[in-house]
Amino acid sequence: MLIRYPKRRIRFVALLLLVFLQGCFRVRFGAPSLPPVRDIGPVATETQDQLPDALPTVLVPSPTLIPTETLPTATLLPKVTITAVKGNLFIRRGPDMAYNPIGVLYKDTSAEAVARDVLSAWAQIVMPNSKNTGWVSVQTNYSSVQGDLKSLPEFTITDWPNAAYLRNCTHHEMYIQPGEIRLPSYLEYPENEMTFYPGIYTIYDLDLPNLPEVMKVDIREGSDIEIKIDGAGEKRKCP
């Protein structure tokens, strides 16, 4: 037999069923619940007062200036020059005629003087077209000095010249140029031997007419030369 329910009751039952189903769905699917809401205080903002104290000032020492070394000022020597006049000048390795010639200062040629000997009779010059130095006499008429020679530094000699000798072994007296020197024969020993300055000499036989030439010699430091023949061609030996 069919039982009929009133419509109002059916609607009430349906509503209950719907509420029941919603609760089941929430439990089944584990829907997360929202956390409880709480009050959030104001966020602090960094202010100037909260900044760390200023860093201490570091004093960097100024660099110490190192005094610049003062170099000694080179002493400028006065300009002194030597000029060869009237003829040529021998340039020697030392301040004396006893030293070997090492060059020539030709007529009308000048050279700078850089030193002098103690007596100011010789000047050390820079040889023309060279860095070498040599000595010229300033006591001869063949040299002319421009400037104050005594203002130049003195040169101290440490290397002395070696003596050179010329010996006459013949029985004739000899006449030697330049210098107009008479050299006695061997018969007047020991006067037949003399020291000579380095240079080139011509020897003549003084005992024969017209002074015939016997020989030419180039005397250098340490030379020991013998005249063994006279103007007549007679030969002798020195014992």
C-alpha cells in the first residue's frame, strides 16, 4: 500500500540530508582550517638614532719628506788654452824634456789645459782629436798661454822618466844637433858619455873639415846608444 508523505516534511528531510553530506565532505577531504587571526604590532623602522656610532677617525700620518741629497756642484775650472806659435810643439808623456814625445801640437793649433806642474813650467793638455792627455812646455817661445795657468790644479809626478845615454866610442869629438852639444872622444873618458832628452839628433864629426854627418839617432827613454864610427869611416868599439 503506497504511503504518501506531506511535501513540507519531504523538504525538511532533504535539508537535513544536505547538511549531513556537507559535514562528511569536510571531514573526508581534510580541508585546512584558517589560523586564528592575531593583532600584528607596528614594524620598527631603522632611524638615525639606531645606527651604530660613527667610526673613530683614524689619523693617517703625513708622509715624511725625505730631504733630497744635495749633490756637490762641479767646480768649473777656468778656461786655459795653449797655442803652438812659430812652429810645432812636442807633446810629452810627462812634464819634462826627459819624457818621451807622444804627439805634436802643430803650429797655430790650440788645446785646452787641464793641469800644471808645481813650477807652472808645463801644462797638461787634452790632445787634439783625442781623449788622451799630454804635456807641453810653456817656457818656450813656441807656446802661447791664454788664461791663468796658475788657477789650474797642480799635478804630482809619480812616474819618473828613464834616463837615456849617448856614448862616443871614436877618437874624434862629435857635434850634436839640435842643442849644439859637443861630445868628447873616448880618449877623454868618462866625459865621452852624456844623458840626452828623448828626440831625434844628428851627429857630426867635429874633427874633420865641413863637419861630415856621422849618423842620426832617435833617442827614447832608457836608450843607451854608442857612436862607433867617425866621419872618416874609422870604426871603434867602446871597451
